[in-house]
Amino acid sequence: MTLQLTAEEQRGLEACASYLGISTQDAARQAIREYIERFNNRGAVETSFVSRAKELVERDKEILDALAKD
């Protein structure tokens, strides 16, 4: 795989890699792994949010109904 970066992206990647004391290639691979992990875990976060929102709506149902009538 060949990854084409803009000059700004290249400078940013080099700066990050330098700060971490790793190669730009390792920094790019690490960033890709983290991106994939966040992508794979997005469902759990969304499900958790929806579940909590449903709990809050149920808990505050009377207040929400009263507000809807006004």
C-alpha cells in the first residue's frame, strides 16, 4: 500500500513520530490501529448512549409529558 500525504500531513506525522521517538512508518501504523479500534468500538458507545437516554426519558416521563402539554 502506498499512502499519499499532503505536505502538511507529512510534517505533522514527522513531528508526532519525532516526539514519540519512533519512525514515521510506525507512527502511521499506530494511528491506523487506533482508528480501527475506535471504529470497531463505536457501536458499544452508541448503544450505551441510547440506553442511558432511554433511562432518562423513562425516569423523567412525567416532567417531559407536562412540558409537552404547555
